[in-house]
Amino acid sequence: MTTIATWNCNMAFREKKDPLLEEDTDILVVPECENPETKGGWDEFTDWKWMGENDNKGLGVFTRNGISIESVTEIEGCRYAMAVRTNLLDLLAVWAMNEKRNPRQRYIGQVWTALQSYSDFVSDNTIVLGDFNWNIIWDESPKSPLCGNFSETVEELNKHGLRSVYHQVTGDEFGEEASPTLFMHKKEDRPYHTDYVFFPEAMLKSADISVGNYDEWIDASDHMPIIIDVGE
């Protein structure tokens, strides 16, 4: 069994990591975490890689239980997306956000751009996961045009044989998710599903998924973790 998680920790992951470690997670993608080179103790992990412009708030990939990171590719101009090869599997980790320098690439446009930039890396053996910061319900009314919307991003992922684990397992349609992953401004009455894990189709048959609940996680972050167990 392999356990994979993604969680936008809302900073200070060093102080919040224990509940995810209790799940015996093997691979963690953690947007908004600090730079492990400068803060905290990380002896629980076998390996890690981090990217960011602010030591307090970047994108981290952490591995445990003997899983090592063999290589990392970062493409200049593609913010907060990195291709990571481990001795177990390959993944593209993303953290989408507002992009003031190139507004067309903000939020889901950033994920769409990452898929174009890493097209030689993403395949039907890659996991793509992280905080997409978007839901299909916003596709029709962005404040200004994006270089790619959610529907186009999902279509691009599907072309590579990748499917959203949450939607495949639960049967929920995009935009009609019963389990939110974000509570805007930590308000329980503002729930959205904005974090995703896309798996190769061959792995979906043995995948089980859980999404953190509001009462358990809201003190730590406005985002809920997605935790996926994959059978042998």
C-alpha cells in the first residue's frame, strides 16, 4: 500500500505535519510550506525538494519510508510547478496562485501552462496533484481571460490518460463536489473544491480517497488534505 497526500498547509508545515504523518503517508505535496533548508526539523522524511521565492511560503514535495527523490526539473518561467522522479513513481506537483506578472497565467491558467511546459514529462505513468486554486464553476466568468481554463486543463490531463481520483471514486461531477477542499477565509459557509489529484487510469482500480473535514483541519489551514491509498 502506498499513501499519497496533498495539502495546502497555509504556512508553518513544521508545526502541522504530525496528523499527516499519522496517516503513514509515503509522498506529500505541500503548497505554502516553508523552506526546510532554513526552518524546522525534518527527520521523519527520507527526502524532500522545495521551490519558492519566499522561505516562509513555497511548494514542497516530501517522501518517507525509503522513497527517494532521484531528480527534479524546474522550468524557468513556470512558477510553482516541479517535475519529480522518485524511485517509486513520477509526479508533477503544482501550486496555482494569482500571477500579477502575467495575469493570463494566474490560477488554473498556471496549471494549464505547467502541462504545456512539462509536456515531455507528463505521461500515462505520471501523477499530477496539488492546489489548482480553481473550480469549473468559475470557467465562465473569470475577471479577465486566462490562457487555459479548468475544462481545457482536464481535457489536457485526460489526453495523457490521467483522471481525477476524487471524481472517479465518488462519481461526483466537476463543479458538484460533495467534499470541499477549501473554505474561503476559513468560513464554513464558503466551501469549494479546488485541490486535485490526477492518476493514471491503471492505478484508479486500487485507489481509495479521503478528504479532510472542516472541524478537524480548519484551525491549521483553510484547505483540507486529500489522502489517497493505492493498493499493490
